Amino acid sequence: MQEFKFLVSGQHVRPHDGYTRNDCLAYMAETAADAVARCNELYPDFVISKVEIDETKVEVVRLQSLI
């Protein structure tokens, strides 16, 4: 069971005032369908236009001494 970081792009559309905002939301999930389902659960007014896997290299943070 491996999880991937999915980038879900689309628009927030508020039905009560018509306000829209472009956004890209990130979700850790096993499949794209799981990521879309989580997005729809959390943001029902978010209109999804694209879903892709984020394959950027993870930056490792190293602790440094302050002395």
C-alpha cells in the first residue's frame, strides 16, 4: 500500500455570491479516485479541472547546530 501526493486543480465556486478562485489542492492517497473523493468531501463547491501526481523530489531538512 503506497500513497502518492496528488495535485487537484480547479476552481472554488461559491453559489451564494458567485465568487470564484483558482486553486491547487494537495492530497496524499493511494489512487487519484481517493484523492478526488476526499476533495469532494471537504470542498463540495470545488470544481475539479485536473488531477496529477506530484513527482517533485522531496527536500530533506537537516538540523544544524546554532552554536
